[in-house]
Amino acid sequence: MTDSDYINSKQQKADREYRKKIQSDEEKRKERNRKSKYRTAKSFINSDATREELEEFQGLIKKNLEK
């Protein structure tokens, strides 16, 4: 299927309806966004973070746990 075939196709309409459906439930959307942020943070920490950044995160976590 080329891009021009996709425009106004049944698949495009189905995709649009699916996106509308999954975005309509606010709580599910918030949870999906939260999980996405969690995965991004975890991936960053495990693969790219420097020691300095890890220490900064450690302080932020400690501060949040004290609330």
C-alpha cells in the first residue's frame, strides 16, 4: 500500500477510530503516558546516565520519599 492508497482508505479510517477510542479514556491515557515515562527513565538510567546524574536522581528520589 502506497501513501496515496492509504489516504482515505478503510485502514486509515480504522486507525483514526482506534486512536480516538484509546484517547477517549482519560485515566487509561494518563496511565499509558506514566508507563512510557517510566520506561524512558529506566532505559536512560541503565544505559546512558553518568555517575553525577545518578547521584542527582538519588537525591531527588530521597527528597520525594520524605514527602
